[in-house]
Amino acid sequence: DAQLTGKDIPAVLSVDTEIDLDQVNWELFEALEKFPPYGEDNPKPRFLAKQLTVVDHQKLGKGELHMRLMVSHTKPVIRKTIGFNLGEWCNTLKRGDKVDMVFEVDVNEWNGNRELQMKIVDLKMSL
């Protein structure tokens, strides 16, 4: 702590590859299911998608701490994402905004429904 006090150390986020939203599909999910168990020595793959267009967003959960974000890419593919503890982004984002997103591919199972879901790891406004 004493050696690092006052030093500006940038945060580093590991990303496995950049992909387009149309590549996020059940085939990709099934391929990823061959690699568990995930943990410290085998982290869950993280993907980067750039220049996503915000289609819609809403706060979720108790205290509105979480965010459901609908995004599209260059093709008319719209994906549903979930951002745990990212509800504050709803105060900043507007429809049509461009964002870059790091995410994990997951499945949301609720009330007998099963759907592909992108879990947001990090988000930033695109330039």
C-alpha cells in the first residue's frame, strides 16, 4: 500500500475476443458449455462488442439496482442483456446511444422459459 499510494494504476479487464451480436447464439453457448468448471484457473470467457446501439433500458430488482439493456448492432439483431448492480446507467443512457460492452454469455431460466442472455461485465459510452 505504501509503495502504491498516490500512483494512478489503470484497471485492466481481460477480454477473450471481440464479436458481433449475431454471433451470440445457442451454438456459441453450447460450445462454451464444454469448458466448465469455471473458476480462478479457468475464468468464464468474456466477449467485447463495440458500437452497440441502445434500443431500450429499464431498472430492475429491489431498489432498482440492476439494469435490463436491449442493444442492437450493425444487423437488425436485438439482444437482451442484464447488468447486475448497473441500474445507475439508466440515468445516463438514452435510446440511440452507442456503447461498448464486455459480457459473458449465459442462460436465463425463469417460469419454465429458457433464453440466451448476455451478462454485462463492463460498459462504456462509445466515441
